[in-house]
Amino acid sequence: MSHTCACRSCDRLTHDEICPGCTGELVDALRALAYTEVDDRRPDAAAEAEGIEQYRPGLVADLLDVVTRQTRFSTGIGVIVRAAETPIPPDLKAAALLHTLTTDVGAYATAFARHHPHLRPRLGSVADAAAWMADFPGLLAAWPGVEQVHAAITSLVARVRRVVDRPAELHCLGRCTGCKAPLYARADKPVIRCRCGRAHDVAFRRQWLLAEAADQLGTAIEIARALSSLLARPVSVDTIRGWAARGRLAARPPHPHDPRGHPTYRVGDVTDLVLAAAQRGKGSAA
């Protein structure tokens, strides 16, 4: 007998705990944590053996990058700078969210495994656990209490996307023209004063950095976070990856020291696409 879906704000009928639509939302959210699909195909062993990239690490890896502030911009326009430079402190808000994500996904995966003892769980990491649960949409739909899992996971994924796509709270604006110390500023500060006493105009430094960084390479998350601040407009990680998938943005090889092998992109190419999209938006609004 059918009944109303157990998820809040859903009045669709279902024979399970939650309806197919809400099940799809949960599965999509879990997969987004684990990996980003390329050409809408799941990774498989044969493709890996042939060296065919079918996916990239997902939001968990992106959030970890934010927490550790790993970037490779030699000009320092991104979230952090090279190891030889003075690092920005870890992003504590992102770290707290990563802790919550790790705890909640781990708890849900453990409970799901206990409820289905015939399954062989993959709980080695948060991404593994999320991908493993997503492989069983039918069992998820019929799992008692899954509406709470749906609410928690979809909410967490939304929060992670906001953190991954938001501008960094502190931005490196290059080095002081006097003492050469790294300069960091918040988005709302028009002027920053170096520890040596020299004042710097933040808007001018941002424009200078855009020009200096045009030929630099960075990953989607690095460029999105940097340009969101430097251009004073939101730049989404998914938008950058979408441009690359549609052939509008050339992907470059990963940095040789990147263990995850993220593709890189030219900062100037992304900047041009962002400004062109903004110009089209103004034309449509006129």
C-alpha cells in the first residue's frame, strides 16, 4: 500500500520510506561527496587500467583543500601560498564542517551496514562510505528513518558547496613593496597596512594580481575562491568545471606534486569567461 513520502515538504506517494525523487536527491548528494563524474560515467577498473579519467574527487576532497588551504598560485592570489611563504591559518569554519561531515557520514554508513549485514561496506574514508551507500538506492529508500539521513546529507552537501565556492576570508595580495612581507586582507578592507607600516590600496592590489596571475595555473577550487574575491562576484567551482566539460576552457595537466591529480586551468582564461558571462547578463537585463 502506498503512503506519503516521509521526507518533510514532500507529499509524493511511495511504497518505501521515501519516494523515488527524494531517493534520487539523497543518492546524488552522496555521490557528489565522493566524486565528480566526467561524461556521466562511473569509474570502473577497466577505465582505470587504460588510463581513462572518468571522475574526479568530489566535495569531500574540495572541502579538505579549503581546510588545508592548498593552492599553487606563485603570485599568492589564492587561498594560501607556497610552503616557502608565510601560510594563512587553517580555515576553522571549514574544518568544523569537515568534522561534522566525517562524523555524520561515518555514523550513517555504519548504521546502514548494520541494518544490511549481507553487504560488504567500504568505510575506509568519508568519500568511500558515501559512494558505497549511493550504490544501493533501493535499500536506502526502504531504510527506516532514512528521511533523517536525507535531510542531514542534503543539508551538509549544500553547506559544503557554499564553503567551497565562497571567497576566502583572508586573501594574499602579494608582497609589500617595502619589506616584501606577504600581505593579507579581508574582503571589506579598502586599505591594508603592512607590519612595516606601509599602506596598500586593496583594489589596486587586486587588479595588479589579476594581471600578474593571468598566465598562472590553478585548480577549479583555487581559481573559484580567488576570483570570487578579486572580481567581486561569485565564481562557482561547478561553473569552471562545466566550462571545461563543454570545451570552452582548456584543461591543463595537474601540478606534479598534487597527489589527487586535479586538472589545472589558466587563470586568465577563467577570468575572461567570468567577465564575458557577466557582460551577457548585463545585456539581457537591459
